[in-house]
Amino acid sequence: MKTRVPVVLAAVLLSAFLLQPSALRAQGSLTPPGPPAPLMKTLDQIEARTPVSLLPYTITNPGSYYLTTNLTGVSGANGITIASGDVTLDLNGFRLLGVPGSLDGIFVPTNALYLNLTVRNGTVRGWGGSGVEAFDGENTIFERLIVSDVGGFGIDAYGSVIRDCQVDGSGNTGIAANVSEIRHCVVENCGFDGIDAFDSQVSDCAVEFNLYGIFASPGKVSDCVIETNTFSGIYAGASGCQLTGNTCLGNNHNAGASDAGIYLATGNNRVEDNHVIGSGRAGIQVAAAGASNNLIIRNSVTGDGANNYVIPASQIIGPLITTTGFITNSNPWANFSF
């Protein structure tokens, strides 16, 4: 007896055959499209920076540069010269070591304005000139640098952000900056000022064992600890300084008559909420001549007796509380002397 395929089943089988992908019925070309391409990345793709492995070295093109090891300079030459704008130099945790007769560790040429420079992450030590000489750079960043035992400035800069740096031992000022921001830095054992702030802001820094602590002309100095400097802890050399929230301890230990824990050489400055201790001769002092309209409020001074405050006429000063025990004066602008 013959078996007949039902009409419906036949239709299903025919549809399944017709709907098979064309790839099952026809193959493409078997010829390879070309030679195999490399699968590994190039060195430039992995580390898109230029290595610096020998001193002296001059950067003449924009880009990113990095140290490959500790490098030692030579007499009569700078270490690394940055003669271009738009440069990032990463010391990569290594040291730039000077030798007797060497010049600056990192140098930006004078009389040429190079913009957008960044130097970070390493040590600059033992140079005959400055550690970082970049006064003719602008819009620059210096961060996480340790500068020590240099003959000139530790860091000399203009239009800069200087942060998280340490300067220990320089023949001149530790950090000298114009139109800049200096924060979270430690400066000590310098032959001149710890920090020079010209039209600049200094905050959260520790400054000790220098000739002067912080020289502001003018500038804003806030929340710093300034200790055991030969002359003034903070010296306001121009009108327009704002000195707030600082702690000054044991400065002016040579007891100079024109120095103090905080000394105002001019007028129109604001001195507020500072704590000054044992400043050789005077705690907070205003120059006897040519200085008026200084606002002096909410400070505490101790250790210099009758000279805790040496304030001539023509100033704006909060009431002075000298008694011990409970405070009964509720004036919010009062100064304390004890």
C-alpha cells in the first residue's frame, strides 16, 4: 500500500527549504583580503611622551616629557631648559641632581613668554642656581616637587599655581611668586624669605627657620604656621594685605625694632583671627610713620607683655581684652593680650 504525504506537510517542507539562508547555498571569495595586521600597540601608543635620559636637555617643542632615571647635571649648564609653551614635564619620582658650578635645575629662558607649563613629581637638589627658575613662564603649575640645597631661589615663578611642594635650603627666597597661588607647601632653612608673595595668595603653608617668614606685597596669607624666623613672621610690605587665621610662633628672635610676629609697614591692611606667640620684641606691630587705617580685629597675642600690640594712632582696632578669667566683653571684634 502506498503512503501519501499529506498536502500540509509537503507545504511545510517546501517552505523550510526556501527559507534557508543564502549562505548555505553560495560561498564568498576564499582569497584573503591582505597580509595580517599587527596586533600589538606601538610604544607611542602605550607611552605617548618623550623620555629625558641625559642632562643638559632642552625642550623646544610642545608636548609631554618624563624622566627615565635620576639625572646629574654638569658644571656651567642648566639641567632642563623649557624653551616652548604647552609643555608638561614629569620628573616621574626621580631626581635632578646638581653639581658644583651648575646653574638652574629647571630653567625657563628670560625675555620669552612661554605659556601653559607644568612641572611635577620629583626632586631638584644641589644646583648652584635656582631649583626652578620660571619667572618668564606664565600660566604654570608646579606640584609635588621637593627642592633642596640650591644656591638661588627654590622656586621662582610668575602667574603660577604652586602646590604641595617642599623647599628645604636655598640661598635666596624659598618660593618667590608674582600673581600666583601658593598652597600646602613647606619652606624652611632659606637664606632670605621663606615665601615672597607679590599680588599672590598663600594658604595652608608651614614656614620656618628662614630670614623672614612670609613677605606679602600685597597678598593674602591665611591659615599658615610661621615659626622661628630671624625677623618678622609675616611682613606686610604694601597696602592691601589680608592676614587671617595664621599662627606665628617665636619669630623675630633677634628682637629687631622694625620686626614682629606680624609687622605692617604700610596702611590699609586687614589683620584678623591670628594667634601670635613670643615674638622677640612685639607681637603685632604697625610702623610708626606712614601706616594708617589698618583693621586689626579678633587676634590673640601672648609672650611679649606690653608689646603684644604696638599700634600707633589712626588704626581701626577692636577692644583689647587683657584680663584673665571669664570673658565679659561681648564685642565680636575684640583682640586678646595675655
